[in-house]
Amino acid sequence: MSAEPPTGGGDRFSRRAFLGLAGAATATAGLVTAGQSFEILGPANLVAPRVAGRGPQGLPVNKTAAAAGVLDSATDAAWRLRLDGSDGSRALSRAELSALPQDTQVLPIACVEGWTTSATWTGVPLASLLAGVGGIGDRHVRLTSLEAGGAYRVSTMGPEFATDPRTLVALGLNGAPLDLDHGYPARIIAPARSGVLQTKWLAHIEVLP
Amino acid sequence: MIRAVRGLLALTAFGCFAVSATVLPALSPDALLRLGVWLAAAIVLHDGVLVPTLQLTGALAGRLPVPRAAVLVVEGGLLLGLLVSALAIPPLVTQHNGPANPSVVPQDYPANLGLFWAADAALVLAAVVVITWRGRRTGARRTASGPPS
């Protein structure tokens, strides 16, 4: 087989022109879609499936409360967040959670679909919440949603996430109580976790043995 | 050099194959089928739509009394338009099927596509006019100073 260099598309197209066009095409494809994650490119977002800032409380939604089947359970006045640890159990209402010392963090929802939006979250740091039931130490934490089913109803978080001071049991988003579609009455928000693992409509948090 | 590049490409392809062999069994048969359709559609779109359209346009534009660079600009503009149109297909299909919630595919995609094609066409037209005008001016200057001996 002869090692003849490619001609780059015949005599009509030079290789330089071909590469230039390929580069321009790639740059254009990026420009007209990247605005869904980078607000500075928002005006150029022509064909992306999401728009940064579009959604309840300025944040897009993947799974709504209705789709998750939690409309009743999430708004039930009898809702309690159950905490289980090595030192016992607790059950806290939303009012009791709100009465605890709150922290505010700016953290992104990074969806595996391809969009990322940062938001300001307010809530109770997970580590201080679990300190009341024996702490986390180097153990894993299991988070369970009110959802009846679905692949991400339960997620497990390693101690590197659970003990991070920025990891919150969030009660508020962008200065207002969490929208039902963003996980009311309480959801988890942790840095560097993909969106599907930021469990919404929390029901139960366990420190695993 | 060429042999080394070919070897590297073959290794990369084998690496991708090895990774997919570990990941793909986790997908449901339905998801595998959709993945196959998606990959096949990309090839059909490229080989069946993009390339023939560009070839045909290049051949037609090549007959016009414009410089080769202008033909290239027309093809480039067409390529960008077709590419952005292809990117708009999934959101348009989702909109047609009914999105899961209002924050999914919230844009007016047909209007945005129209806007892109209009800007694309205007830029291509301006570039063709400039290239043709400069080509004629250079040609006229060459004629005035006489052919090179």
C-alpha cells in the first residue's frame, strides 16, 4: 500500500480551506448551543434545548414534582425528614429545619443532559445536621427521596461529599423557599455531583454503618 | 509518519470499542436500538444530505463568473446553515412530541433558525461581493499594466 498523502478533497478544496471550514463549523455549533450553560453566550443560544435562567426560580427543571408523583407527599403537613445515624434517629419538620443555623452557597446544577446553571442555595449543612445523630466520620450517607420509583430515588454519597461544608440540605433557592419542582420541602445540594444525584424531595437520610 | 498516524487511529478506535464493550451491555435493548438509529442517522445526514448538497452547490456556483474563493465562501455559509439546522432537529422533534415541562425546549426554534439563515446569507453575500469586486479590480490592473512577459 503506498503512503500517498491525502489531497484534501480534490482540486476544488485545499486542505487549508477544508480544515478552516471544519473549524468554523465546530465553533458555530458551540456558539449556538453553549449559551444553555454559559450565560455570557446566552444571546447566541439559538438551538440549545435549555435556556440559562429559564425555569421556576431561574433554574431549569428536569423532573417535575408531578412527574415524580410527589405532589401530595411533598406538600403534606405531616412531612418529616428522618435522620438515622450511629447515635440514634431524629425526625425534623420543615419549620424545625428552618430554625437551625442556615448557610448559603452558590453551587451549580450540572445535568448529564449537557446544561449547567449555578444558583444560590440556602439550608442546613449536612454535616452539622448529621452531627445530631452521631456524625458522619468516614462513612457513606444514603439519601432517599419521596419518589415512589425511578432510577435516582436513592443515592449514596461518600464522606468526601457528605462532610464538605458546602453540602447542604437546601430549603431555599435564589432567595425564596424551594419551588416544588426543585425539591420542596428539602433537597440535597453538594459540590461536584451530577444533577441526578442531587436528590430532591428528601424523605430519609441515613449514615451507613 | 502516515503509518504512525494510522496506527494511532487504529489504537484509538480499538480503545473506544473496548470502552463501549464494557458500557453498552448496561443499556436496555430499546436504548441500544435508539443509539444505533442515532449513529446511523448521523451518517445518513452527513453522507446523504450535507455532502451531496455542498457538492452540488459547489458545482453550480463554480460555473458562475466569480473567483474560486467566493465559491468556497458560499459552500462554507451553506455548511454552517445546514449544521445549525441539524442541531435544531432534536428540539423541534421534542417540541412536536410535547416537552416534559416548560423549561425543556423553551425557544422559538423556527424563528431562531430563520434568523441564523438570514444573517448567514447576508454575510455570505457581502463576502462574495467583496471577493468578486477585489478580483475584478486586480484583474483590471493586471490587464492595464500588460501581461507578464
